[in-house]
Amino acid sequence: MPQCKKCGKKGLFLKIEDDTGLCLSCNGSFAQEGKVLTQKITEAKNKAVIAKDPGKIAESCKAVVQYGNELIALHQAYNLQPSQVLLDLIETCKKKQELAEK
């Protein structure tokens, strides 16, 4: 019998998303919240890429790390694993931030 990983609903006719294991309601909530954070991460990453000033690079990388950690927390709240791409991006930005602050 299908059961949602987040809310625990279960039932014979409950529709569970294959990729997340969430019911349609929880999956929609996760997607909406995740989209906002993903947009913020992308904007901060793009600012870091085009920035020339080390201070602006460090500031943008700090924002990527902050929003990335918020997205990881969201994944954990929904009992999901964050992607390796997200984890790698956060690590890369931490290192880039350290270099820019030196």
C-alpha cells in the first residue's frame, strides 16, 4: 500500500510520485518551496561568476551557501536526499568564498 514519506498518508488509491515518494499534496508543497530557493541559489551563483571584486564574489558565494543549506534542510524536512550537484555547489562556493576573503 503506497505511503507518503512526509505526511504518512497511505491508501490503496493514494497517488505517490515515483521520484520523491511523496503524495501529490506534499510533492506540490516541496516543489513550490524548492523552486524559490533554487532561483535564489541560481541568482547568487550567477552574480559570483560575473563579479570581479573579491568582496562581491565572497558575498555571492555566502548567499549560495546560505540558500543551499536552506534547501538541504527542506530536503531533510521532506525525508529526501539532496542531489550531489547541490552538495558540490555548496562546497565549491565555500572554497571560493574563503579564497575571495583572503
